[in-house]
Amino acid sequence: MKIHIAHGRVVDPKSGGDAKQDVYIEAGRITGVGAAPTGFKAGRVIDATGLVVAPGLVDLSARLREPGFEYKATLETELAAAVAGGVTSLACPPDTDPPLDEPGLVEMLRHSARSLDLAHVHPVGALTAQLAGKRLTEMVLLTEAGCVAFSQADVAMPDTQVLWRAMQYAATFGFALWLRPQDEFLARDGVAHDGEVATRLGLPGIPSFAETIAMETMLALVRDTGARVHFQRLSTARGVELLRDAKAEGLPVTGDVSAHHVHLSEMDIGYFDSHCRVIPPFRSARDRDALRAALADGTLDALCSDHAPVDEDAKLLPFAEAEPGATGLELLLPLALKWGTEMKLPLARTLGTVTDRPARILGAEAGQLAVGQPADLCLFDPHAMVRISADTLKSQGRNTPYLGIELPGRVRCTLVGGRVVYEG
């Protein structure tokens, strides 16, 4: 269907464009911005008066829980949550059950996602068989099956020789490794940031240097191998410094941060609020402020939802026993807008952290709003407030620290491949 999006504020983070223009769509792609293509006759006109027309959001970390954890969430519920949040492309980590370590599993996941015909799903393959950290997977075959990168998810790989070999192998074939740095032994049994709050509450802590010691090891291996590494969900000020120095050195590294971590700190645990039990833990206010600034200056490349739906019973436990994780797909845009407003950034730069910049890391044809690009779009009202509640979330996981809180940015329409997949 030919679609004409009229009277919207068109924001393209890649070019920095921000102007009131019309957008024209045909055969799944953008065929005109501003002026209509010759002979264009729309089958549908979408009135975007008062709305921002932006590229669909690109999320670098969203657990969809299939296969194996359907009691927590399903592909259907989580992809519905994605498009309700304006997310049109997402990467899913390999820590399913079984893990994404075989081509057949990856192909099955992609087929199931395509049959739902909602957001684009980009699987991240397991770096080692069963995520056990001992034997490398067949990365070539997994790439052919559709994997965009390789990761251990949140499973540590303490054998640095295996990691070294993995980087050598990845560098040879040009594969990317997505790694979350954390020393397994320093973080063992920890459930919160090792600081004042954890001490007061009697919770076992995870020190900041659990992240940075692991990160320094990984950077040493990057220097040796030249492997391309994306650091996922950094949480500390020192981690930001290491990433900044590595980029200045010319190493092929990038990094992201979760949308929760640029707003919340260890103080938000309050009195054992299990909704704030996440991995990595919320750190000090100093760490949070460093993350916010690093995302603004480009040291951190992208904001991700770190979507991890958890069933209600697993959260109705004492803090230390509750399963870590928080829903985030439907909150990615509001939390990005909140951060951008507080940092006094132009809207195009704010949206760049959840569109163009993560799309480059993903290597996907996404995150741009220009003629010839796929018509993956998000139309939202930047001034409409959204009250976060269990009743309104599309995700099967209703676990979030933001329940009952109002956030800016209501998605009104999401298009994927030129099809309207959500209207709200």
C-alpha cells in the first residue's frame, strides 16, 4: 500500500534533519520526504499533526524468552511490546534454553519471528557451546543462519585463553563480539552495587572493579587480536573512562548502556524493591552521572532497553532471591526522551542513541529516515505523558521500577516495512 504521512515533524538523526515535512511510502520503502514522487497516489493518509516522525527504534538488547522460557514471555507478546514502543529492529541475546549455539535454533527463531510479521529480530549467537565457556561455536555456520554477532550474554567466561582464541577467530572472519565485562569471581553471590546502600541493607555487593578488571583484560586481547568488540550495558564511571581511552587509541570498540542505568542508582533500591534487581546492578550516583554524560558526548554509542521480562512469582521474593531483570521495550523511547530533555540535547541527537547509532553497531539497514531506506518508522507525541502500569504494558513481563510513574513520549503509530503494525 502507498502511504502518505502528512503534517509531521520529521526528524532524521543520521542527517540531523528536523523539519515539518511529509513522508511518502511505497513497496516498503521511503520514496519521498518533503515532495511527493511523480504520480504518487496514496492508498492511506496518516495525519501526523503534532507528532514526531522518526526512524523506528533499534534495540541492542531485548530478551524475547523463546525458546525455553515461554512462561516468562513469548515472541508474540514481546514483539507486540516492541512495536508498541516504536522498536522496529532488535537484537536478542543467546541465553535461551537451549542457547542459540546451533544454526537450526537460530533459523527456527528467525522463522517464528518472521511469521509474526512485526519487528525485525536479529539473533546474537552463543560464543561458546551451551554458553559453558569451553568450546567455541561454529561461528561461520551461525552467521550464515542469521546471527549478527556473538556473545556470552550474562554468563561469564573465566578462561581467558578461550576468550583470546575467540577473538582471534572472530578477527579472522570479521565477526563482532558483544561482551558484558564482569569478573565472575569478584561478582560471585553479589546482588547489588558494593556501596553504602548494600551495606546498610545487608546485601552482598558487586564492586565496580568487577566490571573494569574484566574490561581491561578484554581490551588487552583486543589490542593483540584486532577483534571488533562491543561492550554491552556498561555500568561504571571507570568503565566509561576505559572505553573513551580505547577509542582514542584507535581500538575497534563500541559500548552501550541500559536506559534504566542512565536514570537510576543504588539509592533507588529503597527498601528491597525487587523491581530494581537487575544485571548489572544500579551503581552509585557518580557512576550514573558519568554514564549520562558519556552517552551525550558519544563515548557510549547507544542506549538499549535491556529488556528482560520476568514472571511475577520470581519477583515476589526477597531482594537477594528475586530473579534479576526489568521490562524495557515499551520504556526505551520515554526514557531516552527523558534523558535527552534533562541533558538539554536536540531531539535528533537524543533519538540518534536509539536509532542510527545502534543500527551501525548492529550492521542493519535501519535507523534512518531518507529516500530509499526501509519504511520502518515511529510516530510519537513527545509531549503526551505515559503512565506506566501493569495494565497498559503489552509485554508479558510487568516488572519495572517505573510502575506508577509518568514518562514523556506516547507512540501513536509504528510502521515496519511500510506496514502499519501498531496504532495507539
